[in-house]
Amino acid sequence: MLRRGLVLWLFGISLTTTTASLAATPNASAAAALEHLRRVMDRYHDRFIVYEDVSAAGNHFHSWAKIPDQNAAVTMAGDWTGSPHAGATAIRAEFQGANFGGFYLLNGILGTGDTSPHPNFGTEPNAGIDLTGATALTFWARGQNGGETIEVFMGGVGRDSVTGQPTSPHPDSTPVVKHTFVLTTQWTQYSLDLTGLNLGYVLGGFGWVASDTANPGGAVFFLDDIQYELSPAARTARLNQPRFLRSFETEPFQSQPPPVNDFDFVLRNVAFTYDNALALLAFLAEGSADGLRRARLIGDAFVYASQHDRTFNDSRLRDAYTGGDISLPPGWTPNGRIGTVPIPGFYVDATQTFNEIEQARMSTGNNAWGMIALLALHRATGEASYLTTALQIAQFVETFRQDTGTFQGFRGGLDQPESASPTPVAWASAEHNLDLYAAFSRLAQATGDSQWLAEAEHARLFLEAMWDSSIGCYRAGTLDPSARNELAGKLPADVQSWSVLAVPSVLTFHPAVLGCLQTNHVTTDQGFTGVDFNEDKDGVWFEGSAQLAVAYEAARQLSSAQALRSMLAQAQATPPFGDGFGSAAASRDGLTTGFDFFYFRRRHIGATAWNVFAQLVFNPFYAVPVHQGELFTLTPCRLMDTRTPQDGPALTSQIPRLVASLGKCGIPLSARSLVLNVTVDAATNGGHLTLYPGNQAAPATSTLNFQAGQARANNALLLLAPDEVGTLGLKAVLGGGGTVHVILDVSGYFE
């Protein structure tokens, strides 16, 4: 636990101290959670996918055209669930034995009013995908009976199949590449070599044909995991593209019995704005160079999405997008707009229709979280586009300010935002308004414009109007400007926890607010004790439990915070609640909320990011450690001793040495600097020792001077390198050369 200490005078600075005794366990949990976020982020960008599962976020070449024409005796279904190679589905292809026929998976074109792309055989300009750097097209296949002979190819669209010469004005940049394969009944990976080809403009991503000569009576076969392998340079470039992370690691099913139903199919590619804001903030909390790079990629995706919507021009953010590529492919121009951000949904193969999801409402809370994330990134980088976009979003959100009625604040958003008559909702949310309080407060700091402080106060006053002293809780919000929502089953846990983190005055006005959760939300399920979303206590909401852990820290209920952190780490490591890395949203499927959504036992980037915040004691609303500016003291611990075999030998003059610190001696991942006692011993000559952040060059200053044979000690406050292990550097300079032993004892750290 952490215990509040007295005031320590160190180096002439008054510092508040705290004692830490349990630091090592949460570090491993946070590191594993961050690794989960990295894996989800890179899943669709370490290669270029043609087909993984039906409606998978990484799929490309969606226009499936029959060969030689629409009368070809062939069928193909992308939702086949009978023993796929991997995942939920495979493609079932059938040649029915008349002459020859097949399918070509094309990029196609999609125009205004289209709900699915049309085939393009080279007649339309600016409609090819740049696959420069692809080295091979690989795929898995098996035959139903074995012996099926199938020709597989890519490229060549708009070109003569024999000479390779263009026959259309805008053909593939490469002639056709093809090979004939004889299939077995076992899944086998096959490959087309693309080395040295011009792949800068690809219309045809994958195709197959079969003939009655090679397949008398026809052929049935299956395809799966079709993808382009990339060169190291192309892979690196793709991994550095802006993108959103899909929210859930769905299970490989199209449908399951209630309460899951078709969750794993319908939400397979969705990337919620809120979840991605949390992922961005978790990468900032990590404090590494790679974490900042990843945060910027998500931030760049938010900036892009706000400026490249298919309909809107006011920089608003939608509630959800698609994971994977940040823009639709060339040739797809809904409403005549190029490069718009994709919309999530699912494809029903039987009716050949794409169904969009999460577009019936636009929420002020999701826009607030986009602002919070972008403003944090602006503070970390100084990049103006993040501040500009946050400001534009704020100006949009201002349009939902309610200035009349008993309860004012900011309303919840719009219903049917893309319809001819979008409808502002009548209700307002306490959660949305406290989100906006934090977002507007940070915007006022960033811009120096006091207008945003007034907007923050307007949001705070709404939150305060939701306080119900009869139960010691904040209510969910309003039904309309005259009626507070006091309906049974609609008392949300997150409003209680978030109020403590977003609005500093809450604990002053309502010091027992977190007791609301203990009374109404704490429950035990599947061996885990945490909080439910609402008061029906039908399961543990892991995300909300992590939120409460951070709030407990802010409220100085430190043993309660530690208990939740330990529970979260246990759940993370225990299938099916976690896989050792990611965390499920809830302890059971169909956890109710009292509102129009449910939580499921699926690994969730929102829950995983909140676990990072819980373990690192980090407040995402302001992107700072909960205890920023405080000194945490540790039981004195030897970090390094060159007299021992594991840390030796002694330092040699002029030769720097780097030492990792995070995870040792109870030093958490959130540590940014260390309080050290530095001792030198057995110097062969006089000189000096310098300590410095391990990512920098040694400065021309001295931490400790010494004489030959002299043992000397001194205190030091040392900034760590902002990497994954908290590297510190040591460099000894001895007159005439020589060696010296160094002992480092750590007694505290700053976050």
C-alpha cells in the first residue's frame, strides 16, 4: 500500500513524500496490457490483407466479379463456417463444371448512393491500390475431395492475358501473374512470387479460374487468409500509417446462443472513438518513444477522420469507425468525396448487403474524449494540428449547450445525424458533461481563452445538479431539461469514479462519493470482486473496476485501490477473462447496463487501457499521474553494485555504462526520476562520476568527485530515460585512466 508521509527537504526543495511497498506486481500487468494494445494496433498493418474473415477490419478488394461474365457457372461465399483455416470463416468456391469460370476480387469503384462497389476492369481512372513493396501473394486453400486444379492469379486487369498489353485506358500496372495449383484435402499455404513487379496500381487483388478439362464434373474448394507479404521497408511504412484500433477481440463465430447472439459478427471491425482515445492515452502513459509514436498515429487518425468525413464538414467525430486503414481505397468516393474515413458494419453474404452500425447517433461524450486525447497529445508534442482539431470539435460540441430548463449543461448529441432532419436528443448525460468539463478545462489552458473555462463551469454545474443526496450518488443525467433520470437500473458506476478524476472539487463537496459504488455496485462474480455497471449487480465490469481503482488512488483509499489492481491483474492472467495481456470488458456475456447496450466477455481495448491507468496510477482525463509531483519513498534497495558478479566489473574511465531501473527495487513503470544514494569505492586514481538519463550523452558535470582509494557517497536526484526500462547512464573519468566501483541505492521516485 501507499502511505502519506511528511515533508522531506531534499536538495533545498520541499517535496511531499509517500511510501510505496507494493509496486512490482502492477508493473507486469501494465506492461502486458500495453503489449496487447500494440498487437491490436498492428494486426492489420504488418501485411496487406485481401481476406481474413467476412467483415474483418483488414479486408480489401471487396468487388467480386465472375469470370468470364455474370453467366459463369460459379459461386462463391465468404461466410463459410465449416472448418476454416483460421478465425470465423473461409471462402467456399464452387465451379459447376461447364467450360471454365472463376472469380476476380477487384478493388472496384463506389460512388454517390452506392452501397457496394461495382467492378472496374480498367475503364475508370484513379481507382487502383498502391501495393509497391509487396513481395508475394499468399493464401491458404484446400479441396473438398482433393485433386482440384485451380489457376490463381493477380493483376492483369485491363490487359491482354497473353501479351500483357493494355486493352483499357486505366489498367493494372502489372500484367497478370498466375500459377496453377492442385489442391489436397488439407489446408496448405500457396504463394505467387511478386518480386520486382510494378505494383503501384493494382485493380485485381486475387482471382481464380477452373475448367471442366482439369476438373471434370466441377470442383468445390476453400480459400482463407489471403494476403500480400511486404518487404521490410514497405512493412515499416505501413506500420507507420495512422489508424484506429478495433475495439474487441471477437470470437471466431458468426452466431452463438443468447445472450451473445451475433455480437462476434456484427462488431468484428468496429473501432469506437472512446476506446481509441483511451488507447492513445495509455500509450502516452507508457512514456516511451514507441508509445509516443503510437499515440501520434491514433491522434493523426482522429485529425484525419475529423477532416475527411463522407458527409460532415464541421470536424465532429463519429461514435465509431472501422479498424484498419484510415481511408477508403482509391475509386471509392461516397458523396463525391475522396479518401473518406470508413464506416463500421457487417456484410451479409446471403443478401450481398453491407449493414452499417453505430451511426444512428452522434454523442457529445465521444467527441469530448477525442478532445481529451488530442489535447494530451498536443501537450506531449507541441503539434498544432492536434490543438486545432480539438478546438474545432469543441466549437461543434458547443452547439449542444442547453441554456434553458431546470437542468442545463450539454445535451447528449444527435439522433440520425446523416438524415435530412437530424434530431437533437432531449436528454443530457452526467458522464458526457464531466468529460466536457475536463476537455474544456484543458482547452482553456492550451488556448488561453477564458471562454472555455465558462463552458467547463456550465458542464460542472450540470454534473452537480445530478447529485442526489438521498442516496449519496450522482444520477445518470436527465430524460429532458426538466426531469432527472432516476429510473431503477440506471445508476451508472462510471459517473461516480470519473467525477473524482475529472472534476477536482468533487471530493471537497462529496468526500464519500465513492461509497455510492460500495453500496450499489460492488459485487462478486466468477471469483472476482469488482463493480457492475449499474445497480443490478449481474456481473463484474472490469473496465469500471479499473476506473474505480484510479479513483480510489485520487481519494487516498489506497488499500482499496491496491485490492482492485490485484484483482484486475488476476483477471488479465486468467482465461477466458484475459489472455495474459488483454482484459475482457466483463466477467460474463451480456452484462446489463440499464441502457441500450451490453458488455461481453471479450478482450476490449477500453478495459485494457483502463487497466494500464489503474496499474500505473494514471489519470487519463488530464494525462498525468494521479500523484504527479509527489515523491514516493521506497524501502532503501541496492539497484547496482559493481563489486558483485552480477553488476561488475568496475567502471573503466571514459567508458559509459547503461543500467535499467524500472521493475527493480519496486520502481514502477510510471517512475520518471529516482532519488539515489551514490557511493564510489576503490578508485585506482582520482576523478569524478557523472550520472545522467540513459538516452542522452554524458554531460560535462560531476555527480561525485573522489580521490584514489577513497570511498565517498552523495545523494542524487536523477531523471530517467523515457524508454521502456528507465535507463540511467554512468560515466567515470579518472586522471590517468583506471577503474572505480560504483554502488547505487534507491530510496524513492517521482512520477
